[in-house]
Amino acid sequence: MAVIAPSRRIRRTPFTDGVEAAGVKGYTVYNHMLLPTVFRSVEEDYRHLKSAVQVWDVSVERQVELRGPDSARLMQMLTPRDLRGMLPGQCYYVPIVDETGGMLNDPVALKLSEDRWWISIADSDLLFWVKALAYGYRLDVLVDEPDISPLALQGPLADDLMARVFGDAVRAIKFFRFGWFDFQGVSMAVARSGYSKQGGFEIYVDGTKNGMPLWNALMEAGRDLDVYAGCPNLIERIEGGLLSYGNDMTRENTPHECGLGRFCSTQTAIGCVGRDALLRVAKEGPTQQIRAISIGGDLPVCDALWPLMSAKGKRIGQVTSSAKSPDYKTNVAIGMVKMTHWDEDTELDVVTQAGTFKATVHENFWL
């Protein structure tokens, strides 16, 4: 069996010791770090996520920190979402675009103060783009990657476990808000957010040395809650329509094609470097867009783009992610579909490495 050779280019995380002790069975590489992909099995992890609580090592969500007088200006340059009304303590989902309006990342931004922000990034080297803008525009801002490593608690029992470690006040955090909570003398940002639709929190662990003490404390406090090590689950994220940057969307796609137009206040987001390009896109509308797709049959693993074909044999899109859903008794998928075929209940063919299967387009995702 082939293995990935360890090196400084692929980093362990502050929680890797705990992940390995919990019996991780697979990794992927994400932002040059190890991201767990499965513990018991994808389906068993899925069932447990929906019924109990899991601790996820999501240190791969690296932080790009902006600090200084021009940090708010730089933050607005990155995204077409209007940030003028954002207050400290809020989290915003922010499409990040280049000068053509192409997606560079789809992170969550945290406003720590008027002159300090964290951008909790998906899988791309966004740090270099942000530093380049800061330098090119001669902005008075420091751009760096701090020693902050997110740890997520996801699942219906997440509130109970968090309250045992951080106190009952953590229950009052509203969705996409964060507060500061103490763990063994270290103040950490805790947000009600996460890469699942089951509810939970993300703890922005300050300092690598504090990783395993917090991991162990959560595991010990949650024994009677059936706490288990977990990770972002392929089935659950597709059911919920949670997109994966680099898989479901790339720099070739605009936010409008990715169904993220509601996060683009292009008319008022003055300063965004992709604003002019996106104004044209908003006026004309996208010619293709992300859609939920159900597929029949015994599908293979989706490890490449699968062409979507019309009844006339014309390629009209591609499936980018798929999985068999135990709850919905079908294969659920995410695909990019041309406007001529994206209406509800449109029937298509999907071409895989194991043959051609029947597919149906849906306007809404399952969760």
C-alpha cells in the first residue's frame, strides 16, 4: 500500500496525536496539512454525526490574519460582500475573488476588532494573494498566518459538551457569532459555526501546545455523550449542499455560478478588486450553476469530473462530488449544470468510469 512520505511540506497538526489514537483510517492533504477523512467508515461516521457529537481536527482551516489601520480596507478588497455593517464578534461567509471575478476561496471571516481580522480559509494558498494586494497597494497592514488551529465540535449534543468545558455561557452564542472563552488560562475565540448542518462550534485554539490538552478535556468530558473523533463527512456535506473549494468550484467559476450570489453585494462593495467583472455577471446572469443531483444505480467512487449529458448526447455540465445517502435512499451529488438543463426534475445521463447512469436535477439540496 502506498503512503505519503512525511516532510515539512505536509504538516501534522496540534491534534494529530489524538486523531491517530482515535483510529483514523484515512487522510487527505489540505492547505499542506493532514485532514482526516474517515474513522470507522464514512457511513458509520455519518450516522454518529447525526445522533451524538464529534470532535473534528480542522486545523487545516488556516487563518490569514490582517492587522493594522488598513485591515478593513484590505478585507473589502478581497470580497464582493459588503462588510461595512459587520461588527466585532461576527463571522461572515465571504467569497474571495480575483480581478476577473473568479473564486479564489470561500472562507469565513472573523472580525476581531476594527483593525484586526481572521480569514479562516478553504484549500488554497490565499495568504500569497492577500500579501500581494497589501504590498501592491502599499497598505498599512500586517498579513500573516498566526498559530491558531480550529477544532470543531459538530452534532446535536455539541452544546452539552461545550458547556461542560467552557461553561453554560457558551450556549448563548448565536449562529455565525463568536465570543472569547477561557481554557486553562488561555482566551480562545469560540464560534457557532462548522462544516456540517448538524449544529456545533469551532474553537480557534491559540497555540499549538494547547491543542492536545483541549482535545483530551473534550474527550473526557463527553464520554457519556458518546463523543467520538470525526471529520467533515462526504455524505452529510453533499446532502446539505456544502461546497468544497477545489472540487465543486475553482478559480474558473464566479460566485454566481456557485449559487453564492446572495453573498455578493456588488453594487455597494466598493473597493473589491473583482467588482467590475462581477457587476457584468450580475447584470447578465450566470450561464451555468451549481445544482443538487440524484443518481440511480451502484455508483463507483467519484474521483474525477463526471460529464453530464443531455438526451441528445450533448455535454451540459459535470458532477463534482457524489455519495450514497443512507437516509435518502439514493446517490446524492453536486454538479455544475448549464442553464438550459438546470430546471427541477430535468433528466440527464452521468458518465462515470463504471458506465452511464440516470440522473435527475434538483433546485434544492436535501438538508
